[in-house]
Amino acid sequence: MRLNGSEIRRTSFRRCLSFAGGVAITILVATAMSPVAAETSLKASYTISISGLTIGKAEADSRFTGAGYAAVVKGMTSGISRLFSDARATLLGTGRFSGSRVMPASYDMQTNERGFETHVRMSMHSGTVTGLIALPRLREAPDRVPVTPDDTRNVVDPLGAFLIVTDKPGLPDGRKVCGRTIRVFDGWQRFDIGLTYKQTKLVTGIGDAYDGKVVACTARYIPVAGHRQNLEATKFMAENKRLEVWYAPIKEMPLLVPYRILIGTKYGDLLITSTRFVAGEADSGSPPGN
């Protein structure tokens, strides 16, 4: 069975997890962390809602050091409305940091939506894709922009896309956070995410929720390759002005991850919002996902 562009996007759930991927970033398979570096864990929970109606949730369990990262993200939606069906996804990945750059090493995504499955397994080195399995395959179409070897160089995967490395712990100037374009390859498509500073604001959290300042960036989806030019979903996302990512700092680490993601849809705003955001010293005997 081959997969066309509309099928890849037929649930906002899959697209949301790609956008939200930077929230965490993968498990212990070929981890790039230094064994002697101090590790910080981040356990975060997110609700997924549309027009105020909760339709799903995601759990992220991550580890970070000054050398790299490892994490697992698991999410699900429930078919409580006609707009969404029951779906589950697991995203895994590892990588290292090189200055302010994120260098993914491995990425794995599996989804299941009422028996329809997708699977991406990707290995990377210094920003270049070195191995790839992406199933089902894209269906050939006359308006599909082909993916060339250049499209798989100098890129990050969807999990590493929104992890931002800073020069010191804390929340830096918002224009430094948002003034960037992120080159993403998800196994099927190459696209850019352009970020622009919007505002810095204070959010109030109770208990394990995040409490403090966040940087809000507006975002633009820019298709590059692998997409179908005449597909309505492609045009809608490329013209979508209701895209935002709010970043929060990880305690005592020079890293930022998304606190909130907004994706405008024809049915209202889709929101992925953190409800738990707990950072602390990692337990070396308990890897992410256990």
C-alpha cells in the first residue's frame, strides 16, 4: 500500500506530534550522552484540544546533558468527535549538541489509526540522513515535488526540530529564540518552519505545571519537497497564519522546549498545552520510558 500526501495528514494528530516533537526527544537506543556528564530529566504531560474540546494527550520522558539528549514521546487521541479517530503514536530519537546546533542521531516514529499504520526509522550524522525506512511509501503524483539528496542534508527530524540550545540556563531574549528557520525532514517530506518573535509572557502553573516566563513565537510552514503542490492541505498549511510555539526553559539547563503549540484548522484552533513540567536530576538506573 502506498501513502499519498492527504493520507499522511488525514489526522491532525500525526501533524501535531511532528510539531510537538521538540518537546522531548528519545529513548536509550544508541544514546549520544556522555556517561560522565550530569543528566537532567524532564517529565512533561500535554493535553491536545480543539475549540476547547479535549481530544487527546501526550507524555514526554526525556534526558538532557550538555552533550546530548534521549527521550520518548507517547500520545493518543480519542474519537469523541467526527473530526478525529482513535489513534496512537510513539516517537523515539537521540542526538547530540554541537554549539547551538541540534544534531539528531536516530529517529523512530510509529502510528496506528484504526489499523492504518505508519513507520519511520531514520539515522542521521552531522545533519545528513544516512539511513531511512518510511512506510507506506508516497504515492506517485504529477504535482508531487521530488525529494533530492540535497533535501536530506543540513536537516533535523521532527523530534529535534523545536529543541533550542542556548548559551546559558534561563530564558534568553525572545528575538534570539524565535529568529530562526528550522529545516525539517520527516521521512517523507522536507519543510521549513520559520519562527518570528511575538511576545514574552508569564504563565501561572499549580503543582507540577510550569510556572514562569515563556517566549511566544509565530510560525510559518514552508513546504520544500515531498509534498503535492495542488493538495488543499498543503496550500492550507502554507497559508496558515494561526501557528505558534511557546518555549519554556528547562531548569538549570541551557535548553528550551515547547510549552504550548497552536495550529489553526478549519474547525478551530488545535492546542497542545503542557499540564505537567517537572525537571530534575535523572536517575541513571531508570531510562526514559520505563
